[in-house]
Amino acid sequence: MRILLTGCSGFIGQRLVESLLADGHELVCAVRRRNISERAGLAYIDVDFASDTDKSVSLARLDGIDAVINTVGIFRETAGQTFAALHTGTPRALFAACAESPGVALVVQVSALGADSDASTAYHLSTKAADDFLAALPLRSCIVQPSLVYGPGGASARAFKTLASVPICVRFGSAPQLVQPVHVDDVAAAIAAVLRDPARTPARIALVGPAPMEFTGYLVGVARGDGNGQAARAQLAGLGSQAGGEGGALSAWLVSRRGCLKHAQPRQ
């Protein structure tokens, strides 16, 4: 297949480049600043997701393209990069162009777990808007919704490593705050598998790790992966309070950097 891949320099996109080339696909990578590639099967085109919201612009880039994979996403907005543009406006224009392109047979949208009917944050709502638009088009598509993605090199991974290095972890509320982390290599492998048999692929796939765990436990696993030893956690007494209007109990947890959560060790 000849595949247009967006976000190829990102955390998931970099892994996808290697997986898809290994599978024999030809890649056209959409980047803000075009690179010169000397690798067989790899080319680059200029695309700016912050401003390319015109369907006709995307349609012109789809000549000879068999499939499109969108992995563009941001965790925080800046003056030049907004959720409205990068998560909704430009993806919608790209997806609409795919529906009109005679050659595009499949679109894979890398969304996020939580971009559903219960979404409340700007991040999830903007992603859901693109997901719903794609799902309504007369086009074969697969919306991949990864849980918390971990692995070396990611912005979120760096943030969680920083949190894991702090000996005191505060948990707000009495809910267990479960997460089900999935490794970035597993996400890339799953998307590559979709390309191998698109006809049998479901419209939506939730990508999660093998078992749910408390977020504080995940941080302990990250700390252990960094060689910080055995884990110990204790709930601190006497810190209950009400928070934020309707609020809830405030629970503080002491997480020792000596800790270990065996089934949540990040891969090295």
C-alpha cells in the first residue's frame, strides 16, 4: 500500500514508520518542514495541521494514496496549535477529501480512550468531533483509541517519569482512578495489523494494556523501571477534606521510590 502518514515525527508516528516500512508499505509522511529521504519507500510532503483546513488542499495530496493514517495530536494548546485546528478542523478536511478520493480505501484515525459520549475535556471533545465525522462518512475507516501510552521518548512518558521521581503522590477523591497503560510498540503493531487485513477490522478499537491498575500504582511501576527499587505506599491519615464545590474526599498517598508494581514495568 501507498500510505499517507501524518504525525510521523511524533511518539506513535515514529514507531509506525518503522513498522509499516518493515511490512513493505510505501510511506508519504506529512510534515511541517519537508525532509529529504534517502530510504527506499519513504517520501515527505509539506502539511501544516494548524492551518490546512481546506478540503481541496488535502484532496490534492491524495493522488496515488491507498490509505491514510492520522496520528497528529497535542496534549496542550499554544497560540499556534489549538485543539480546534489540529484535532478537529484539519482532520475533518482530510477525512472529507479521503471520501472523495477514488484511490483511498482506508482511513485510520488514532484517537484516544475517553473520546466518547462521556467526554468532558477540550482534548477529548475535539478528538471525538473528528472521530464522529469520520465514522459518518461513506468510507472504510478504523478509529483506534489507545489508553495511556507509555514507552521511551514520549512527552507523556517524560511527564510521568517526573511525577514518579517525586516521593509523595497525592490522589484527589476516593475513586481508584484506574488506568490500563499500553506500550507504544504495541500500539504501532496493532495499527500495522489493521493495514494487513482492513476488511476484517472493526470500526473502533480500544487499545489497552493487559490489566487495569491505579494511577499511583502505574507511577510506582515507572519509578521501578528507572531502577528506583521496591515500592511502599501508605494512606496518610487525617487529610480528608472537601474539594471544589460538590467535591469529594481528599486522599493523600505516600509512594516510596523504592517501590515496584511487577505487572506495570515500562519496557526499556
